[in-house]
Amino acid sequence: MSRAGQVIADVDGRVTVEFRPALRTEMFLENAFAIMNTHGLRPTPRFVAELCTLLVRFRDEMRTPWAFADVMVTLVARLSIWLGFRSRSTVDPDA
């Protein structure tokens, strides 16, 4: 039985998404996937620290949907930087 939104198929799918305005979305996605490739999807402290730091650095491109989450991301990112965690990004968004 299939639920709404779920597709069962034997072939790979491809999705094209367009962001307007794009701003630095491509750099954000490259960095986010680099973090996930490094850590996998395990919510380790370093993974959370790097992801929160990345979300803060790309605040204009990616926002959390809830004000509380936005505050928590900012706090975790600042604490992470204070503790010495640095994002090992492949692309420097500040360049």
C-alpha cells in the first residue's frame, strides 16, 4: 500500500529545483553535503556544530522555519565557535 507522496519504482529519479533569488544557495548546498559526507547523518556533536555554524553563515539563503529553532541554531553555532569547532567547508562563503 502506497501513502500519498511516496513513489515505488525500480528506476532512479531526478528532480530539478530552481531557487530565486539564488544568492549563495549553491555554496550552502555544497558545504552541507560536504559536512554530511564527512560525518554521515549521525547527530554527533561535531556534525551539529558544523551544521549550525553553516546555517548561521548562510542566514540569508537558509532560514529555519521557527523562531525558536533560529535562536537555538545561533546559540549552538556561537558556542561551537567559542569551543573551537570550525566548519571544514569545501567552499568559503565569505570569499
